[in-house]
Amino acid sequence: VGLLSNDIDRLFAFYQEMFDATSMIEAPTPEGMRLAVIHIGPHTELNVFQIDGNTEADRQVPMFERGRLDHLALQAESLDAFETSRDRLIAGGWSDGFVTDFGPILSLFFRDPDGLECELCIANPDAVAGVLNPPGTQASRYATD
């Protein structure tokens, strides 16, 4: 996924703290631009661009009005990893902690430091085969939080 950021270093620090991002590699770019690849786990990377004078990362609009890329979703490695990241996101003020039970998956929304809405997902260990739930259905295992 390619993203625009106002501050690549801040974004990398966020993904390190919240999701244990493993590395950031910068690529050569023309003057006035930075490009970094942030590695999150063995199969996920973000290509992050920082361009002098570009204000796109400042624009915040409601869901489904964001153009071709509405939000970013990350798959947690395990339920423990999901819960660890959830705790970190809540503690950092990046998420309200509400976990949606979509049936087969659990979903937690958060905003990154540039305001991009993102989602953390994990297979639902409490899923009932064939049951799908609408957005806003609270996951019972997190209802007392």
C-alpha cells in the first residue's frame, strides 16, 4: 500500500510502537521527496511518501468519500497480537477500543498519526458458521471493556 505522510519518521515510530514494525528502508528519491518502506510483519509493507508542499495527508473526509482507497486493513498475527495492539492503540489515544464482530472476523478501527483511518482484523474465535453481522455489532468478548 502506498501512503502519503507529513512525517515518515513519526509514522514509522507509530507502527513500531503499535504493531512491532521491524524496519524502515529509505529509497533514493528526487529532491523534495522521501520514500520509505515500512515492514510490518513478514508479509506486509507500507510504501510511504513524504513530498514537500503536498497537503493530501491533511485532508480528512468521512468513510466512503475518500476516493479509491477508503481505509487500510492490517491482519493481526494472532488473537494475542490483536489484543496487544488494541491495548497499545487505546493507551495511545489512537482508538476507542470498540471491536466489531462481523461474524467470521473481529475488527478494530484506529487512526494513524496522519489521520488515515485503518482497521486491525483477526479471525473471530467465537464465530458461528454462516453468521454475518452488520457494522456496529459489538464483539461480546470485548463488551465489558
